[in-house]
Amino acid sequence: MNSTAQIQESDMQAPARLALAHSARGIGPVTRFFDRIYMWRNRARQRRHLAELDDRLLRDIGLSRVEVEHEISRPFWRGER
């Protein structure tokens, strides 16, 4: 890949990167299904860990408790906005 394609790919959200990789390799719907399940489980795990952080750690990463509560209240299938 040339550097332009790498930059554009790195700017994509995770689902878009997966779709690009699958189309390039000709991956079928079963693999896409399992990739989506993996992504959902990973997102749910990350939100659980985020909920466990105390206020001091949240300040360190620049998040407020309100922002965290909003993020962890979202369903696992909802990604970034």
C-alpha cells in the first residue's frame, strides 16, 4: 500500500477498517458476523472498565463522570458517534 492509502485507512473507524480488509481479501458473511461479535464484546468490555475508573483517573484522561455515565449507558452495538 502507498502512504496515502495507509493514512486514509488509519483515519477510518474500526467497522470501516474491517469492511475494507474483508473486501480486499474476499472474506464472506460468516467471518464478518464473527468480527462484529468480537467488536461488540470488546466494546462492552471497554465500557465496563471505563465504569470502574475513579474520578482521579477520569481527570487524568480528561473525562468527566457525566461523560462516562453517558458512554456506559449506550448499548454495546452503538459505536462512536
